[in-house]
Amino acid sequence: MKKALAAIFTVVLFLSLSISTYAFSDTVKEKLKGTVILYLNDSKAYADGEAKKIDPDNIKVCPVMKQNKTLLPLRFTTESLKAQVKWDEKTNTATITLNGKTVKIKTGSTKMFINGKEKKLEVPAMDIEGRLFVPVRAVAEAFDKKIFWDDRGLIIVSNKEKPLNAEEEIVEVILGKYDSAQLFSEGFAVVSKNGKYGFIDKTGKEITGLKYDNASEFDGGTGIATRDGHDFYIDENGKESNIENPDNEQNQKVPSQNTQTNNLEKEETKMINIKTDKGDIKLEIYPDLMPITTENFISLVNKGFYDDLKFHRVEDWVVQGGDPNGNGTGGSDKTIKLETSPKLKNIRGAVAMARAKDPDSASSQFYILKKDADWLDGSYAVFGNVVSGMDIIDNIAIGDKMIKVEEVK
């Protein structure tokens, strides 16, 4: 299982499918003794041998990303590990006792004390939704636990080096009858068996059948699928809509460059160059139309933030990069408010900010479209267009690096 702590955006895949829908075998339950399984931005968890809510009265109490670190709800996590937790309202301090260790953590502090010895926290302990949250690494250090995580947002706190044999096993256990499964934020999933793909709802019922050649999630819990060379948008009820009309000859010949720039000649522009091993990609961005987004992007460019980062997501219609973690889970140290312009559309060559479910969660990740995606219009911040190098974009592969990203003045 990958050891990679974090998870935001983008199109980090949230795991909102209820574990309780599916039965764990006795063998797996034995493996998971003393193990807590949580999901980033999800109030469901697995602990004490059963699926449960972290806080039955508040679904907003769930693992979150703050300052590019993953924070866990302290009481639920430690009590699930059989710790004793006491709270001092006067000092806003939690005292946790487990296996002969006493740990004290105060709200707002960057320190914790383990048997009286001071340890520094990566980020301050925080009050979120009336609960104390601490960095996941602090839990591991304080109580000698093993932490495993992956780019789907799955977090496992365990006594064991490897509670399960592979990262896929948890999903395969949950969804037993499929070869693979990818869980979505809106409570449905894409599954595969014998090389065919389909979608299921949150109860495990197939809503499309296994009839696609390929399928994946798109931001916000919707699906994209391919059948017989044609792409379809799949909603949460399994209804499919053509992304492109196979009978339209124009759609068979995708233009090499973005035509949107022809309508923006009078707008103020700034130029960005992305140098890759495969060649240069030149972007035109629009400060007047998208001031918040462009200011954030240019600031990151001028800091060298994007240099040597990878394109971590490549599909037939989009490429995405800008994640320092390299897996779709990371960002910079800030998020920005969503802004849109009716002049800027999600068409081939458009450059836009990726984000999580929260409209105001965009940070550093951005995507470039290889095909039109008008269903995204109004929901994502398109702030630029590719003016040269779409042939490079069309040939980008997962793992290709942005060697140097700089403003051209």
C-alpha cells in the first residue's frame, strides 16, 4: 500500500460508499483487529469490527486537509484504539492514556507532550466542528501505530506493518464480486470484471451493467465511460449522455489548437510557458476576467512551485498536474474562491483549476482539456487557453514532468 499522506482535491477520490453495505469475512475481521479505517472528507469509518459514523450527530466531523496535512478527529481515533480520553474545558487540553503512555494536546498548540516530553506537531491541533483534530503523524508517533494511506483518501491506523495484503484488497473485500472498484464522492462507484466496466449505486446495485470498455470518475461524483470508441457522461442514476456525437464528422477531427482565443483578442493577457521533455506548452491567461485565479497561479509560477511537478492524471479528454504529492491529493498552502466568466468555456485547450467537492477548494492543481467538456462550465475556474503545444498535451503521459514553468514577459 502506498505511503503517501494527504488528500485534497481535485479530484482526490472521496470514499463515500458505506462499508456496512458489504460484509467482511471473518478472516479479514481478524486481520483488522485493533485497526481503524477512515476516509478523507467522509464521516464513515471502520473500527471495533464494524462500520460506524465518526459523529452520528454531525456528518461534518471527518478527516480533513489543513495546511497540506491530514488531520484526524482525536477522540474517535484514539478511543477506537481503546485509549482513555479526558477533556479539560478550562485549558482546552485533551489527555489520552494508552499502553502506559499519557499524551497531552492543547487546542491551537503546535506541541504535544508524551509522558511529559515535548514533541512538535507539523501543524497546530485544531478545533473543527467542536472537536479536536490533530495531524495523522502525531497519532502514529504518540501511540506507536502504523499509518497507511493512498491517493483515494483511504487512511488506515493499525498495530500491524500491513493489515491487508494490498491497497485494492479493502475495496475488493467491500465489493467482493468485482475485479476492481473505484468509489465516488456521491455514493456510487465504477467497477470492473473480466475487462468490462460499469457503475453501481450506494447499495451495490448495478445501474448500468458491465458494458463499457473503460470508465472512471470525474470531479463531483460523476462518471465518464467509453464504449465502441465513443465517450459518455454517466450520472448518478446510470443515465448516459453523449459527450461527442459520433455521427458528426467534425467531432472525428479534433482541432489542433484552441479556437476560444479568437474571441478574447481584446482582453488583457499574460503568457506562461511550460517546458516538458516532449516540448513547450504556451498558455495565455486572463487577469481581467479571472483576477483571483490568475493571481494565485502566477504567484505559484513565480515561486517555482510547479517546477519538476508531474502530470498525475491523464485521460483521453484531460491532463492534470500541479500536485506536489504527485497523486492528486496535494496542493499549495492556500485555497481560492471559485470565479467564472461567461467568456471562458471548457473547450479543447482550456486551462482551468481543479478542485474538490467544495467550489472554493482550488489550490494549485490545474487541468488542460483535450476535448470539449461543456458540462463543467460555470462550475470550474477556466482562466486560460493553450495557444501552442496542443500536440504536446495530446502526447502527455502520467508521470511526465513540467521541467520549468515560467511567466513570459
